[in-house]
Amino acid sequence: MSEPMVKINAVSKVYHRDSIQIPVLQNINLTIEEGDFLALMGPSGSGKTTLLNLIAGLDRPSAGDVIVAGENISSLSEGGLAEWRSRHVGFIFQFYNLIPVLTAYENVELPLLLTKLSKKERHEHVELALKVVGLEDRMKHFPRQLSGGQEQRVAIARALVTDPSIILADEPTGDLDKISAEEILVLLSRLNSEFKKTIIMVTHDPRAAERAHTRRYLDKGELA
Amino acid sequence: MWVLRLILRNTARHKLRTLLTILGLALAIVAFQVIQTTLQTWNAQLEASSPRRLITRHAVSYTFSLPLAYYDKISRLPGISKVGYANWFGGIYNNDPKNFFAQFPMGPEHILDIYPELIIPQEQKEQYLADKSACIAGQKLVDRFGWKIGDVIRLTSQIYPGQWDFVLKAIYKGRDPAVDENGMYFHWDYFDDKVRQISEGWAGNVGWYIVEINDPKDAAMVSAEIDALFKNSPQQTLTETEKAFSAGFIAGFDTIIAGMKIISFLIIGVILLVLANNMIMGARERVNEFALLKTLGFRPFHIFGLLFGESFAIAIIGGIVGVILSYFAISFMAIALAAFFSSIFIAAKTIIYSILLAMLVGLLASLLPIYRTIKTSIVDGLRNIG
Ligand SMILES: Nc1ncnc2c1ncn2[C@@H]1O[C@H](COP(=O)(O)OP(=O)(O)OP(=O)(O)O)[C@@H](O)[C@H]1O
Ligand SMILES: [Mg+2]
């Protein structure tokens, strides 16, 4: 059996605000296999986003190791981490986080600007990614000209375009109506089954969680 | 390329805000250039004075006059090529104080040779010398009042009563742009004769002597010799270079000049704050966009490029618009102040200086938002959601 995609060993996270310490995660151990589709659930404030950020290499644990795609994230420098993220991780956020002054095409192209791809190659990748999410006819639209569901699909295309090994989604349907949410979930399932992406999705929505293969619950900083 | 595109789009995000900032910058640059140009014009006028000319005036004040008898004594000193004399006439044309310009009776005949920067056609010069009541006027003055050769110009003076008529016989042009073309000159003898008719005691008085020396290096020595000559006279003299004399004339403006210099740099400080404020607001509104860029792997130097580029672009555009507006402002000023200044124009140096200052402002204004944006952690930036 191959290496797990994510291996979290005895991870704790404590935030410091002024002199107060806020313990958020305690002694988390978690293994996620390659190709898994995991739903991370739990009440508000339980530390889901914090855990996701640690896996994403956006933040560092106070203790323990986070190993993703064979790399111990804690050992990377700030610049090394940025590089690593751009190659291995795709991000999807609750509020899409598109750049409003860039078109759908340009938003999807954004992560590719850091690669050595030529303009023509970038074009092929962007077109393909937008085709996967069914928005090839909306390339020239700006985010404000799109519906919430369409914006999230652009964000998915952006997460997909670098062909990352793992996709992290923080409440990707949290801001959408039922039908749009359903579309997004179908899309995520396809990314998992067709494109073999490992997906970790934080969600409050039990219906969303049903799409996942694995479900984990976080409560007061501990995994159930 | 994409950086430039994103910079441009960011600049256009709040069109009105950006436009107002650019306009603010432009107006400040106009103010800066107008002040700098005024100061330079003053300086140019000073620099135009000849190093070969000394001015000998009453030691107490240039409002007191000297006896004509000093002429021969000064002329006999070694190192001197020619001596002339002049008075301040203080006349008004057509009885309207708004028609102000400077007039000087001057003599003797060879004084025109002491002023080679006044270019007069030979024929007109001869006509002037041949006519006791003739006068010479500068080209700008002639243009201002629409005079022609042969016109009679009537002046009234606050100092010397009566009406004074002069026939325009010659028109001079400046040898270079710094030479004032707003002056009027006439024969000292004619002036003195008429003064004698008003009051015998007023005659034979000279406002100041103009002393042309052979070698500018001797200026200090010759000045000392002249003043030594009249050390024991009731009217002691003070001799200095023409430049020092003119500088003394506007010495009263020294504090004003210093104030203007300070103001021109305070203005730059104000536009720095205006632009910095614009940039800080812009960066704060986009905290979570920058967090996203960092999430995707963009580095601090990308952030620097985006924010600096935006600030720099606004500053440069403001600077260029300012320079263009200044051109109109100063052209207008040149017309309005034609009576006081020989020539007003924006020096290339001032334009370059303004653009460099705008660039510096662009850089400085972006530093704080750049620092803050880079310092904000991704996690905090992403949390900062609407
Ligand atoms: N940068 C920070 N500084 C201080 N405290 C923080 C920080 N980030 C998170 N926290 C705290 O950590 C706890 C967990 O936050 P987290 O965002 O991970 O919860 P969550 O499970 O994602 O909640 P939600 O479902 O509401 O998104 C919260 O109590 C939060 O206030
Ligand atoms: Mg959360």
C-alpha cells in the first residue's frame, strides 16, 4: 500500500492573543489515504478551519507533525511552503475568493502565472478547467456577472487548474442555495472519482457529508 | 505583463477616488512648480547682472542721492573703463497707477555702452542721442501699450511734479531672455534741466553711479577704493557689484522666499499623505484578496509589485497631469506678471524635479500598506471576510 496523502501526528494548535493562550486543537491524529473524499464535520468553533489550514500549509502546528504528499510541512521555509502549496494544493472557500477585477478566465489562470507554462499552454489548461466545471462560455465574465454557484465553479476550476494532488474545501456550499450546492457537490464527487483527487471538505451540511467516503467529527479541538 | 494588467485594473477599481487622488497630486505639483518657477525667475534676474558693473550708492540708503560731482572723481580711478549714473523716476503713464513700469533718467551718453545686453538698432540709437527729450523703451513695454517710434509718452511722477513728455526714439530688445524688456530710459541732462526749473536745490543729484570695471576680479578692490574716496564727505558711498545691489533690493523678500520654499515642500508632504491614505484604504479593502494570492503561492515581492506599482502609477499620472496644468498656469502667470518679470518659463529642471518628487511620493506612499499586507498572516487575511 502506498503512502497516505495526509498524515497528522499528535498535532496541537494554540493561538496566542496578547498574553492569552487559546488552545484550538489538541493531540490530533489523522490519516487520509490518497483518493479519499473526507468530510470534516463539527460544531462552529471546533477547529475545522484551523485543521484544514494546517493541512493546507497556511499555518503551522504548535506541536506535532503534518505530512502531506510526502512532505513534512513544518520543516519548510515560508518560501518553500508557498512553492509547495502552489504545486500540491487546490483551495475552495465558502465565499469563493475570486478577484473581482479579473475575469473568470483570468481568475482561473492566476495560479498558473507562477508556473513556467507558456501563454498558450496556460490557455489550454484554463480552457480545460473551465470546461470541466461547465463554464467555458463564461470565460470573459467578471465575478459580479456570475451567480454564486457559477462563482464557486470558477473557484473549483482555479483549484483544479494546477492539477494538485489534494483539494481542500472549507464549507464550499455554505453560501449557496440547494440546487447550486448540489451542482458543486456533484462536481467535487467527479473530481474525486474521475480525476482521482484527494478531497477534504469541511461542512455543516449532512447532505454534503453524504457525498464523502469518510466522515470525521471534530469537537472542542478533538477528533471523534 | 499580468502584474501590469492587475495594477491597472486595481487602479480603476474606485474610479472617482483614484481620479480625485490624481487631481490632488496634480494640483499640488502645479503649486510646487509655480513657486519654484517664481523663485527661479527671481534668481535668473539676479544672475543676469553683469559682473563687470558696480553700483555706487549713498551709504545710508539707496533712497538718498549723491552729488554729480562724484562722477569725475570716480572716473579718474584706475581699473575703471566707464562710469554712468541714473535716478529712479517713479513715473506713472497716463495717470493710471496700474500702468506701472520702471523709468530711469541716465547719463552720460556712453552709458548705453555699459549695457551691452540692451540691443538697439544703430539708427535708432543715433536718433535717441540726437534728441534731448527722447526716450528708449523695452520691446515688451512697447507691445504692452502699443507704442510706435515717434509717439509722445507722457509721464507724471510722484517724486517730480508736473507733466513729463518724452518722444519714443528707440526700442531695445534683450540679448537673452533674462533681460528685462519692461524698462524706459531717457537723457539725464534733460531730466536735470527740468528738475532745476522746479527747484534749484534738487538739481545735480544722482541716484546711483554705475561703474564699469576692466576686470571683474578687481570688483572688491575698486569698490573699496571708491568708498575710500568719499570716506570724509558728508555723503559717504557704498559700492557693491550689481548683483549684490539687486539682491539687496529684494532682500526684503528673503523671508518670503524662505517661506515659499518651505511651503513648496510642505505641499509635497500633503500629497504624500493623500496618496498614502488612498493606498492604505485600498490595501485594507483587499486584505483577503492578498491572502488568497499568498495562499496560491504568490510571494511578498509580488505583493510589493502590485501595491508599489499602483501607487507609482497614480503618482506618475498625477505628476504628468500636474506638469501639463503647470504649463498653462505659468503661461497665464507670465502674461499677468509681464510688467514685473522679464520672462517666466518652467525650467526643464523644475519639470524633472517634479516628476522625481512624484515618483518618490509614489514609492513612500506604498511602503506602509506593503509592509502591513506582507505582515498579515494568510490565516488572518482569509478570516477577514466581508
Ligand atoms: N487567528 C486566530 N487567533 C485567535 N483565535 C483564533 C484564530 N483563528 C481561530 N481562532 C479560534 O479558534 C477556534 C476555532 O476556529 P475555527 O475557525 O477553526 O473553527 P471552525 O470549526 O472552522 O468554525 P466555523 O464552523 O464557525 O467555521 C475559534 O474559537 C476561534 O475563535
Ligand atoms: Mg470554519
